[in-house]
Amino acid sequence: MSVHSQYRAGLWHPYEKPMYGVLLNPYHPLAQGLVGCWLFNEGGGNTVFDLSGNSNHGSLGGGTASYCPVWTTETFGPALSFDNDYVDCGDDFTALSTEFTIEFWMKSSDTVHSGTPISYATTHSDNEILLHDYNAFLLFVGNVQFSSGVSATDGNLHHIVWTWKSSGGETKLYKDAEVVCSGVLQSGYTINHGTDRRMIIGQEQDSVGGGFDSDQAFYGTLSILRIYKRFLNPMEIWLLYTDPFCMFYHPLEAELLYSAAPPAGIVPQAMHHYRMLRT
């Protein structure tokens, strides 16, 4: 990962994690289509809050102490350290249909286990959406597997993005903003949510919300995780890599936005540009 020296609007370094309570700018292009957004910036407690506005808040260990990841500090700030642990993000992900993007920052030196960053199990398939084995990533949609051969367990921080769309079955895996694998997976398929479902961070599910195997658990740290209901393009992924928090207001920006009326002729959608010009 190369850290860039520029500052976004003079407000914070692009790799500085926003403080707990930060507000999402709903007009930012990279806020569009968010289904779940977990910054892990709480720094403590047993809940990670979904900042997408969809209230898909995550419960550490699903309420089971022995499965709770531990709070730590990483490059961006607060992060979660997993050691056969998990976060239960609930079942409200039916917005995922014919496209998705899963994006996260991870750090692991585990070359023993076939670690799982995220899994979505439904009564239709326990591998409905699954990103499995960070030593040679396997991508699953509707229980059909695509092998990437890509590893991310060299002990360094990596930005991983997986995109998929039903049209043509196009799927891509990005590592640090570069396409490292692409191919065809489940062309024409629509995500089947079944009658019950669960989104779990850090474990592979053999049944909805359970059936965990320590050999398939995530061992390492996760700093950010986002899920989109759309297929992000390379430029968007590059922006997420170089400015991971670009879709969030700085606290001073939020204060300006909510406590003062904009100048005449400035509409909310233009506030970002107004702020840029005034700094």
C-alpha cells in the first residue's frame, strides 16, 4: 500500500479514519448503492455500526463472548482483530440481486487456514455469496465456485475488492486497486435469499448463521468493510484505495451543513463543491 501525501480539502489525511459518529455524505457517488458500511471506528464495545443508513449493525460474536473479535489499532485507526471470531451483520441484505461489490482492508500472515473474510448463507445455499481462503481466494455465487489463486497473507495491509454482475457473469478481484483476476461466474444468476439468511464477517457458514469451522475462520485484522448492490468500476475502486473515507463528512463539514444555511443558489448536492472552494 502506498500512502499518498495529499490532503482532502485540507481537512484530514485520506488514510485517517473518521471519528466515531461521522456522517455519510449521501450525495457522494461512492455512497450510492451502499448496502452495508462498517468502519470499525467504535474502538470498543460489542457493536459495529452500519453507516450506510440501512441499520445492518454488526454484533461481535453474535453476542457470544468466546467468538468476539478484539479491538486493536491499525494503519487507519481502530480495527478488529479476528482469531476464530466473527461479526453477525444480520439478515437484511435482500437488496443484493444481480450485482454486488464487496470491499475491505485486511492484514494477515496466516498461511495455515483457509480464512474467510465474509460469507452470506441462505436457506437456498450456504455459499450464496462467499469470499473464502485468503491464501488463494475462492469466489462463490449461488454455490458455484471461481478460483482466483490470489493470496493476501503476506503480513501487509491489503485492499481487496470483489465485483460481480449477473450480466455476462463478469467477476473481478482487485488487490490494492489492481485487477489480479477476472472471469465468468454464474452468468444470468439472481441472488437467492431463501426464507432465512445471514451475513457473517470472519467465518464461513455451513448453515445459516452457524456451522463454523476454525480451519476456515479469518485470522488477522479488518479495518473497513463495505458492501454495494452495484458493480463498481475501476476508477471508483481506485478512489476507494487512495481515499477510503471520501464519502464521509468531516465533523466540521457536518457542523456547517446542519447548523448554517448555504449561500444563495447553493443546493445540498453542491455543498461538497462549495466546501472545496472555500478552503
